[in-house]
Amino acid sequence: MNIETELKLRIKPGLVGRLRRHPLLRELKLGAARTRKLRNVYFDTDDLSLRKNRIALRVRHDGAKRVQTLKAPDNGHSGAAQRYREYEAPIDGDKPKLELIADGKLREALPAKPDQLKEAFTAEITRQTLPLCLAETQIELAVDQGEIAAADRREKVCEAELELKSGRPSRLYELALKLHEKVPFTVEYRSKAARGYDLLLGEAPKPRKAEDIALDPAMTAWRGFGAIARACLAQMRANEDCARRGEDAEGVHQLRVGLRRLRAAFSLFAGALPEEQRRHFVDELRWAQKRLGPARDWDVFVADTLAPLRGRLPEDANLRALTLAAEAARAAAYAEAAAALDDRRYTRLQLQLDLWLEGDGPAEGGGQRPWAKPVGAVARDVLARGHRRLRKLAKRFESLSDEERHELRIAGKKARYAAEFFGSLFPRKAALKYAERLGGLQDRLGSMNDAVVGRRLIDELAAAGARAKALVERADDVLKGWFAARIAADTPRAARICRKIVEAAPFWEKG
């Protein structure tokens, strides 16, 4: 068994030659490139028990040689560079030999009888490998081109893989950033096995919500921030393919939630992070959020405003025409979102973040460094400060102006993210209840924000030309009435939640 750490880079076929000719590779190479044709056959049971246990089992055909490989995720590392426990052995024949797997726990996840395994899918790959050395770290670059096939479905493969052979994992990110300067790529977060299973099942990428974050009270603020930031990055990455396809509105929504949560983490840890780096990443995240924002705004407008209105007024020709115009604007916004995800700047942002988080902490500063404080102390301070601001506004809810209610919504969102980030350090049930209450407040106040955004989108449609302007003007009274009714319904609900927030005992004072 060995631990494999690899970073996959998705590149366009037309750029493969440019990558191979990259002057940095000539400078770093340890030997000559080697090209092989590989056929990887992946196996599983009829009920896909290996997939359920997050195990990939393959037999690689490399000329006359056969090599069995079993991979299972290793939780010791996260980020764009994936880390696996890998069990590899030469075998005779084309079928897996499970007796070669010595790991007891993994053996329990494997079928009792080898004949329960069936061919699931294949990957036909032409691979060129090149050994490299960056400082003290040895890396193998593999350029893979080919096809994954399952049943009658096919998916092309064109990617470069940086595999850590020895040394520091951070060098993978350093090398990728240097290559990215001349050869643009995006990070491929799905393994060939994951793509093969999706083909086998005919599954499109699905939206993914944020997963729970488990912090250790012994962590420093830097390590705690790193765990939170990596969880946010994981949520972003898990939704990129879904957002690119534009077929499920939840995909771009969850991607933007990951972005917002990461921005919130930088804000909440502001006193414990070097300001220069913090500001750089916040600016880059703001850029990404702006590029993805219009797609989400049009989704909400079409689904939460126009769709229910048309349900109530199905014969209204103006609403039908307005919906068609809004759907066209939404399609253009999704094209912009996909372009943002393929933008060099987006890839650079993620690799820079991974590289920064891979380190032991910021090097500058003297005396008692704030990022060395216990994460629990930072958590209590962050939660208390956020709650004071939230409670101050919630107390005056009935008399708040529209601008102040927007401030309340933002304060509630930050306090909710803080409760979700730090909840594992305190009584879990109380933290969850607090976060859910703030989520309810966010939803209720969201109708006001939807009205503001809706008016802006309507103005954008009206600016498209005289015909569009006339269309908007005819539907204007109906839209105004809809927004007013939603705000009127949500206001008393928000007021009730605010009273509960004011009366609630802070859960972080109990742990």
C-alpha cells in the first residue's frame, strides 16, 4: 500500500502540444518522456457495492502486462490535489485477484467471491509521462488523452496529471500555477472512475450542499480557518460541473453559497489573518461571485416571481412574453457563468488558495501571532460580536428602514455561517437550532432583496429596446403587486424570528 497524491488538470486538446513544449518542463525534467497505450478495466458488483464504499478497482492492460489497482480516498489531505490509499500489484490474467488486498477493513468492503465482480466500464488512454524535479520534490507529469466508455456512452479525456513521487505536496500547486501562466486549464476534480460511474448510470452532475465541518478545540486559528476554507472550496468544486451544464438551478446556487461562505470565513477570521493575503483573496472571491451572480438572479426571478405569477394568470400574454425575454437573459447569464469557471483567473484563485492553505501558517509577524490562538477562543469572539450586531438590529425590527433591514439580513447570514463553521466546538443541538433560526430569517428577509433585484432585472430588460420596454411597462403593475404581497406576508414572520433571536441564550456560552 502507498499513498498517492495527484492533481488533475483539464486542458483543451489543442493545447497539449503547447504544454509538452513548455520551457519549464525542459528545465525541470529528470529524464526522457515515455508514451504508452493503456486500457483500464474497472470492476464492480451488480449493485455497485464498491462505488458505495468509495472504492475503485481496476485492471490495467499495459501491453502484455496486467496490473491490479485498488484506490480508496485518504482523509489525511484535501484540496484540489486528491489523496488516495493505493494498492497495486502485477497479476496474471484479466480478472482481479482480491486475495492480494491485505488491508482488513478494505477486504470487508470487497465481495466475498471474486466472481461477483463484473466489468463496469473502461478507459482507453494514450499516456505520456515525464519525470520532473522542482526544488526537493519529485513529480511525475502524465498527459492523458483518450476515452471513457460505459455501456453505449462515451466521454473524451484530455488532462494532465501531476503526481507527487516524493517531497512536499505544495509543490504540485506551485508547478501548476507556473504551467497555467502559458497553458490555461481548469482543475479536474473527478477521477476517471467517478466519471465512468456517471456514464454507467447515465447520471448528470448533481448539486451538492455544504457538508458539516468538524473542528478540534486543540486547533490553532490558522488550522481552524484552513478546515473551514477547504470545506467551502470543496462545496464550490462539487458544483462546478452542474453549474457549467446550466440544467439545474441549484448547481449555480450551491456554487455561489460556497463562494459566499468562503468570503464570510475571511471576514470572520479578519483579526487572525494577515491583511494583505486576506484582502487579495476576498477581492478575487468577489470577482468570481459577481461573474456568477446574474445566473442566480435570473433563476430566482424566473422561478420565484414569473412562474407563480403565470400560474395565477395563465392567460396573461404580457407575462408569457416577459418570461421568454427573462429566460433568454438567463441563458446568456449562464453562458457568462460557464465562461467564468473556465477563466484563468478562477483557476488561479483556487490554486493560490490551496497553496496558501497547504502551508503551516503565515510566516510574517512577531510576538503573539493571532493565527496561533486556539480556534475556540476565536470562535467565541466571532460569535459574540456577530450576535451583538444582529441582536441590536433585531430589537428594532419594526422601525428599521429598508436599508437597515438589508443590514439585518447580511448580519444574520454572517452569524448563521459562523454558527455552522464553529458549531462542532459547542453543544451541537443548540448551535444547529441557532443556525436554522437565522436561515429562516434570511428566507423571510429574502423577499425584500428579491424585490430589489427583480426591479433591477426588469430595468435591464426594459433597456434592451422599445419593444421590451413596452412589454415591461404593461406588466409593471402586476410585478409591483406581487413583490408588495410577498413582503407583506414575510414581514410578520421575520418579526417573530427577531423576537426569538433577542430572547435566545447564546449557545457558545454553554460549551
